[in-house]
Amino acid sequence: MTLDIWLFAAVCLFVLAFCAVLRVIPGPTLHDRLLAVNVAATLACAGALTLTVSAGNLIIPVIAGLIECIVFVATIRIAEVHRSEVL
């Protein structure tokens, strides 16, 4: 039995992304919650890239990149709408 180091790294990054998502729920301010969402999306995208190396499937980064773009656009839009709460 061999340990696939890329798969282990992907699992670790997904666990860290999940921890960042847990920070969104009790976040004291909108700014803190938006930052936690961006960190979670970035860690999940990094986990998807390492999973691509492990699995060898090239559709994974495409889907992860699209989801990442949607999350970033949504957080930018929320920050623009609630500008007074963020500052």
C-alpha cells in the first residue's frame, strides 16, 4: 500500500477550506465573512489542483476555476452593495 502524497495534500487543503467555511458562520462582521469565503474558495481551488495531479483528470481544474470565479464575483458584488458595513 502506497501513500499518494498528492491525494493527501488535496485532502488537507479541503479540510482547511472546510475550516474556513466554518469561520463564515460566526463571523462578527461582513468583512470577516467575505474574507473567510475568499480564503475557503482559494484553498478549495488549490485542493482541486492537487487532486488533478493525483487523479490525472483535467476537467477538475476547469470546474474549480469556474466555481472560483463565481465565488469571487459574488463576494465583490456583496462588498459593493454593503459598502457601508464593510468599512
